Amino acid sequence: MSRIEPSMSPDTAFFWEGVAQGRLLVQRCGGCDALRHPPRPMCPACNSLAWDPYETTGRGQVYSFVMPRHPRYPGFDDPHIAVLVELEEGLRLVSNLGEVEPEDVTIGMPVEVFYATFEGGIVLPQFRPAAPT
Amino acid sequence: MTAWLKDRAAIVGIGQTEFSKASGRTELQLACEAVKAALDDAGLRPSDVDGLVTFTMDTSDEIEVARNLGIPHLSMFSRIPYGGGAAAGTVLHAAMAVATGVADVVVCYRAFNERSGFRFGDTGSVLGGGLPLWLSWYAPYGLLTPASWVALHARRYMHTYGVTNEHFGAIAVVDRHHAATNPDAWFYQRPITLADHQASRWIVEPVLRLLDCCQESDGGAALVITTADRARDLAHRPALITAAAQGAGGDGEMMTSYYRDDLTGLPEMGVVAQQLWKASGLRPSHITTAFLYDHFTPFVLMQLEELGFCGRGEAKDFATVENLSIGGVLPINTNGGLLGEAYLHGMNGITESVRQIRGTACNQVPDVEHILVTAGTGVPTSGLILSPSA
């Protein structure tokens, strides 16, 4: 299974380094402790440039999901589920849902992160159904 | 925006090429043809032009267009970003330029071979050269096309308000019905029914079927803008620019604004709408007909709500074939829109609005007083209100 390799910048590399270690990291502002994702240099709340990586629980719920059917891409099951997850920390991120059939997915369903390694050693965070907390 | 610009500038010329799937010529040639056609329509010469405005995505350089047309000098040129969100923005910049005296005559143009050349969402080119940074949050998960980005947003809207894909079908039926009687439209004489819409294949399940997605087109379109005073001496009834606005919302991305408090609206269009109503002094009930950007049908429903034609969550009941067809409360996309006429990045909605003001549209709406035009949705965008008289 192949996937398109993500690009990185000095602002975003920590996220992918975390993924490679099995950790789902977001930025925590050094000025006001606000969390943010996707990564960017400045905190929109206090304009601080200071931040450090913050490890999320990797748990959340399905906020939205779709099944892209056309065009088909190599490396993806048909159908595959693209999901927008809302993490317990209140942040959202896009990923895939695995280990579940599309007809069993509902918005609001609890999910948890896992990590999948694809062709060429590309590691991506993926989500699967979780027991309610 | 203040009301200062109100009715000070006008669209006095429109030009377009044929709309096709394979133009057989360069994008630069299409741009030149459209600009020349618009100047001829206005009864102006290339030597009258001193300003050019286009999209940042356009491949035809201003100085090349000027060199081909024989425009002797340019004193003003600007480009508008964010894809189809630029369409009405070009007119705003042109209107500002002529109303302030920075330029006398400004031409706005957009030309591309979006079907036979580079196609948006063409993964081949994306895969070849490394992902853009922003796309790295989406492409590895299979969200590689505008359709997929829009669908993930629209799904949340559907969930919140009980909207189904069948509700979106009304937009496709209206557009194709209008296109069927427009000889310029790619889908001339090819109307569809709701059953056709529901039978078309999924592009992104369960949000977008094939007939929810606009076509891809080759072609060019251009608009000539000058002051309202000068417009009175020209060939056609001017389309006065009653209001023009651009808008970006907070915490947004180009097409993947998934991080805002809720995903049931189009905040960019809200910013535009607020300015248009304030600057014009008009309300939705004053709009005779509208061109609502229709690259994907769900965002037409969301626009109706952002613009105030109905309340939040009410578009699924408001957006009926009857209401949005000629004779209805708000006829939309009388040329067939991007779904039915052509995907000219929204510029063909502006040319159609000018024809409606002149009374020369194929599907003419009677007694036009004010027309609303919107540009690309889900991206930072723009909008216009045009009127036949102040």
C-alpha cells in the first residue's frame, strides 16, 4: 500500500517526527498555553512565537466523514473513509478511519488513533472505533 | 467597504470565447480573444485601456496581453488570489481604480484550458513534484480534489440540518434547465431531471454525485470597466457597480477550513454579504436574479443562507426548482451556471449578469432591478451587486 508522502517545514516537522514515534503531537503556545493544529509559527490568541510539542491522548470523535470514490488512487481501498476527527483536546485533524465498515460509522462516534506504515516507510496516523469514555 | 464606490463605475463591455473541452489554442490566445471581444463590445480601442486585472492563477501575463492587443501603456495592474474566489474581486479592483482616477479603462480577464490543459485536482502533477505544505494534511489521506475538500465540509452541514444529496439535486436541475436554452452552454439542449441526478455516480459519497460537480472547461471571458460618467457615452446600457466586495473569514484555509467553531456556513461569503448589503442599502428581497457560484451544489445552499435569502438550515426547503427557476422568487444562474454553461471560474456569471441588465440574455428575466453575483465558495471570495440605473 502506497501513500503520498507529506512535505514538512521547520514549523511542521515535529508533528511527523512524533507520528514516526507513535505520538500524536500538536503545538502548545508558550505564551498562553493554547493548543493549535495544523502547526504554524504564531499563536493567534497572544501572538507568541514560543511553543512546545504537546502530546494529545489520540482520542476523539468523528466530526465529519466522506468516502471519496472518484478519481481512484492507488494505495486506497474503495471505498476508503476520510474523516475529520475532533480530539478530546478540542482540536480537529483529518485522517482515515480503519477497522470499520462505512455503514457502521456515525458522526459523534468515539475513535482512537493508531499508526500505519505504508510503502516506502511512510507512517500516518489513522483512527478506528473506540469504546466510549 | 463604505458606500463610496456605489454606482461610480460600470461594466461597459463583455467578451468571451466559445466554451469547449479542447480549445486547440493557447491560454494566451484565449485571453487576447476575450479582451478584444470585450473592447469591441464596449466600442473602445486597445489604446483606451490603461489597466488590467486578472487572477493570480491566470497564466497570461498582463504585459503579454497588452503587447498582443497593442495597449500602449498600463498605469494599473493587479491580481486577485484564491482561484474562483477572485472573479468579482477583479471588478472591485477595477472599479476602485477608475473611481479614484488611477485608471480610465480597466479590463478584467480570465482564460484557461482547464479541461484540455492543467485540470484542478490533477493528481499526476501533484504526485510528481512533492506535496505543497498545506496539502500534506489532506492528500496522504486521499483528499486530493476540490470535490473531496468541499464534501468533508458539506457533510457536517448535512448532518446538522438534515440535508440530503437529493436536496442538492434541485440546483443541478435548475442549472441544466437554464443551460438547455442557452446556445453558448456546453449542455445546450441537454436538460436533466432529479431522477437523472439521483442516478449519477458518486464522486464523494454521500455528498457529491457526478451531477453535483461543475464541468471543466476551456475558454476565456473579459469585462471592461470605466466610470459611470464615461459609460453613458458608450454603446450599451451600462451595468452599474452598485456594490463590490471581497471577503476572507478567520482561521481559514484555501479550501480546507475545517478548524472553525462550526462547519455549517461559509464565513467568507458572510463577510462579502455584509458589505454588499451595507454598501448598496439593499436587502435580499431587492434582488431580481442572482448568479451563485456553483462549482459544487452544496455550497449553493449554504450561500443562500449566508446571503440572507433564507435562514440558517432553511435552504433545503427554499432551494426548490420552482423558486430558483425563471418565474420563481429568485431565479439563479440563467446561463446554466458553472454546471450547465461552462466553468469559467465565475467570470461567466458576471458576463451573464451584464446581459440580464441589457435585456439581451437568452433566458431573460423581466424587469431586472438588481443582480447579485458571487464568486468561488469555500475559499476567500468576492461578490457584486449590479444595477441598470442608480
